[in-house]
Amino acid sequence: MPLTTEQLAERVTAQGRPMRANTITKIEKMQRRVDVDDLVALAVALEARPDALLLPPTIAEDELQLTDGTVVTAYLAWRWMNGGGSPDRPPRGGRRHRVQPLPGTRTTVWPARLLRRVSGSDGSQVPAHRGEPVASIQKRPNGKWRARYRDEAGKEHARHFTKKVDAQRWLDEVSASVLTGQYGDPRAGRVTFRAYAEQWRQAKPHRPTTQVKAEQHLRVHAYPAFGDRPLARIRRSDVQSWVTGLEKGGMKPSTVRTTFNTVHTVRAVFRAAVSDRVIAASPCTDVDLPEVPRRKVVPLTVDQVRALAAAMPKRYRALITVGAGTVLRPGELFGLQVRHVDFFKRQRRVE
């Protein structure tokens, strides 16, 4: 039964995304942009796949104009929307087959070579392209609804729900994550922190000294707290408790920050896990670190510098004077040569 804009607005609002009827009218007239949350809420309200709302219903031979003005056939536009390549390049070979979509979705045409089918409870079939999960919902003998999908690697993922609408919402969220490039295998987060951190540490092109520091920081501080826990089970509160425990255990605030922040420690491991899509978000975000008290720097007086230089062996006296006047670090001072100094411009170059 067709819905009025008022009825659709009520359904969308019930999904936790408040939306008025005139807002939906503006969306239909392309006078308002739609973000991912709007797209998912509309898809759930219409019992449709999110990507089915992004292109109009049409047959393969019809032409569509994309946002940038490019005119392509509907078949190529749908194929591009589902990860099948550029819309201006047709696939190599392959026949076109019409398949039945889920209730509420719009019929389209797909190439046979990219098609896999999973039957739903009503006999419907969902087309899947590379990068798009195959999905279905089926009512179980116990009355619950089983939602499942296969990812691009062919692995099946399933969850059971009391209500069909909850199952559909979960599948729509998966579809939205695929469209936005945020999809990750839910099972990937089962790897333990120790296993992933060791794989990450050995793959990093660290210098030998950095490798030693990374192994030491992880082994001494991180593994006792997180080593045997799955990455997906580590929460921000766990990391916060760990940071607080380091300080209470007698570690200096500056050392706590180094253990947490540097490129070869805990924060870097979780950042890499997010980049690899092992976990959706890093638990290190917004973790409060101990304040490091700032010490006031009191420079030496001219008389103190002269006294210090006089107390040094003759060959090192110039080192003291130059260091006090240029604020170079010890290693830079020891590497300073005559060719690094321009006496006419009163400049020195650090290499």
C-alpha cells in the first residue's frame, strides 16, 4: 500500500530519526541533502535496501544522469553503485538477468557473472556484487527471525531477532556500512591484542632501537592488561583504568604519556586495527592522561656560564660558550664544524 509523506515521516521518526513530511518532500525534489543516518532510517521505514533508494526504478537500457552530469545506462549505474567498477566501463561479457528483489526494493538488472543468490523466507532473492553482502531474513521454527548475509569473502554472518523489523534494521546497517566504506568483518575483532600487536610490531619498519622499545613497552605494560583479550572486547573504560593504574603504580606522568602516545605503543596498535577494519573504533579515543607538571626553566647567568667554561678542560670551553648562546642539543654541539658557521652573516647550520 502506498504511503503518504506524513505516514512515511511517522515511520522514519519512529526509527529514532525525527523527520517532517515537508523534509521528505524536499528530498524527493532534490532540494535537501541526505546523510547516511537519513538513508538508513528511510530504508528501514520503506523496508528497502539503502542502495535501492539512491537510483530510480528503471530497466537496464534506460539512461540516467549522474550527479556530475554523466549520462549512462541504468544497468551501468546500478553496477557501479554496488561496487562493480566505473559506470562508464561495461563489464567483460556476461548476460543480463532479472532477479526478484526484497519486498519494497526496486527491480533492476544484474550481470550473471557477478550474481549470487540466497533465498529469503518469501522466496525472494538478493543480488550481490563484489563488496556488497548477500542478505536474507527467514523465520525460524521457534518464532524468531534469522538475519544473515555473506560478505565479499563468502563468509556467512547471522543474528537472531524477536522482531522482523529489528532484523531488517541490522541488515540495513550492514548495507550502509558497505556503501560508506566502513564495513568490517565482525569476527575479525576476536583476535587477541597480543596476537595482533605482535603481528603489527614485526611488520613495522622500525629501527632496531625502536623495535626494542616497542617490544618492551608492550610486554611490560600492555600485555599484562590486554594481552589475552579480543580486540573487540576492549573498551575505552578499560584503557582508562589501565592508564590510571600505571600512574597509581608509581609511574611518572610523563612516562605514562610516553607508554600510551608514542608511535610504537598501545595507541598505535589500536589505530592500526581500525585502519585494518579489525575493529570499528579505537578505545583510546578521549582517554584522559595525567598532567605533566611543567618545570620553570631558569637560564644560567653570564657569570655562571663563564665559571662553568673555566672549570672545563681547555678543549671543551668553547663547547660551553656556544651551547649557552645557541641552545643546541649535546649531539648537535658535538657534530658542529667550522663549515657549519657563517661568520659574516652570524649564522650557523645544523645538520
